[in-house]
Amino acid sequence: MNNLLQRLPNEVKKGLMEECMPQWVGPMLATLTHDRFSSREWIFERKFDGERCLVFKNGKEVRLLSRNQKYLNNNYPEIAGAIPKYCDVDLVVDGEIVAFDGNVTSFSLLQGRMQVRDPEKALRTGIKVYYYIFDLLYLDGYNLRQLELSYRKRLLKHALDFTDPLRFTNHRNTDGEAYYQEACSKGWEGVIAKRAASKYVSKRSRDWLKFKCVNQQELVIGGYTEPGGKRTGFGALLVGFYKDNKLIYAGKVGTGYDEETLRSLSKKLQESEQDAIPFEGDIGVKGAHWVEPKLVAEIGFTEWTNQGKLRHPRYLGLRRDKKAEQVYREG
């Protein structure tokens, strides 16, 4: 047994399960809440605006996988290379890959790496990325997912050498409200509250909660409008979310695009055009082009209106780590 595991209290070791290296572990997902609280039974971590990534290191083999199992080694070769350099054990870890704009993580900036699948081209973009690791799911032949989070994080801190681009995700104990206020004052996306005794489950759970400073979520692209004036590509995206297996219209998104985004996204939209309206009911948009609802966009906005539409929405980028049918309204 690994020396780190040997140091665990005997009663904690009972939660260890011998297991071969898994090919995949579904990620644990947090639930949005509008409550803010402090508790000695919870820890509080910074919420990052990046791409979720699970890393599987088995001997010399290293696999970086998104939350819908897309292979990410070519997008982030420096992270794939750092894992064996700074870790000499077999493990599975969970974390978030981010790019920084100043002191704030930027999903828009990360797009410059997410969309590049050639390792050399990815590095030539000049966009630096970091992997913030917040959980340890497997270590040297043992499944750790039944251990309490507090023990998993304790093991994680010593399982790797945290040297850039690998970073340990620090947390606060007890003071969730103060940390949330600090996060918002710094322009962060928010805070993740996690029950310290929680086990790792491959589903959305109320043992992990999101305290958001900004309104931002994934929405499905179901169509687009024609561009006006001198604009190229398209005018606005028509987006929605699923409820009871029906795509509910949430509004138009007409801002947040640069010329390159308008060109590249327009091409993707044209390739998936269809005659049928994907949204439930008549959404009241004339002359729209409809597309197969498979592309998922990250959208920022100020609030939801009483009519269930987005107020002041802006496009942040495409997500490739979530299936369209899994997108629902969070707030």
C-alpha cells in the first residue's frame, strides 16, 4: 500500500477499495444555490471559469479527459507533460484547466486553446494555461471515492509536486460568506462550497454547491438571425435550455463576438442547418435560420426576466464538455 495511504487512520482505511485503474470516472457536479452560508462542516474553494478535466495517470500513460470524455492531451500538451514530471504514482485527479486575464480566469481567452488540437500550434498561441487540481479519486491501486473529501484533499496535497502548470486548489474552512464577498470583490466567478464529509459521486449533488458572483451558464444554440449592416456571419444566436425533454427558448445573444468568432461559428452553424424549428412553440423570431441543437455556448447575462428570457446576454465561447441534452436552466 502507498505510504500516503498507510498514514491514514485505521477507521478511514476501511473506506479504501482495491481496484484496477479505471478507464473513466464520471465527474461530480455542483448544484447552484442562492443561499450563502458559513459552516464548520463545509469547505469553500474558488470557482474557476475554465474547462473541467480529469487526469488518468497509469505508469507512463497519461490521459486528460473532459467531462464528456473528449481527449485533451493535444490541446494542453504542457499539462500532459507535467503530470509524469511531477508525479511518480498512479492516480486519477479532478480539476479545472484555466487561462488568466490579469487575476481573473477567462473562458473567452481559453477558447484560443480549446479550439486548437495540434500540440505545437496550441503552444504557439502564447496562451498560458494552468491545471487547478481539487480532488483525488484513485491512488496506486485504490479507489478513494468513498473517503471523505477532507481526507481526499489531504492525500492530494502530497500525491504530486505542485509546480506550474499544476496548482493545488486551496480552500477556506468555515467562513463561506466572507470568502464569497471576497471572491466577488476580486471579480472571480464565485465559490464552490463542499461538504467536508462528502464522498465523490458521479452525478450532480447538493454536497457541492455553487455560490455565483456572476450570472453565467451553458445554453443550447437552436438558430441564428441574419447579420445587419456591415456585420459578417450572423446577427444573433437563438439559444435555449432543456426542460422535460423540450428545448425552451431563452432569447437572442447578439454581443460578445469578434470577427474571427463570427466567421468560424457561422461556418459551424451553416453546416448544421435544418428546416425544423428545434424550440418548443412559436418563439416569435421572423426570418431565422434553424440549426440542429447540438452546439453548447457559454453565455453571460445580468438576470432572467419574469418571462424566462435572458437580460443583456453576451457570448463567451463554445463548450465541448457538455452534451446539449444535459443543459438546463440553473437559476
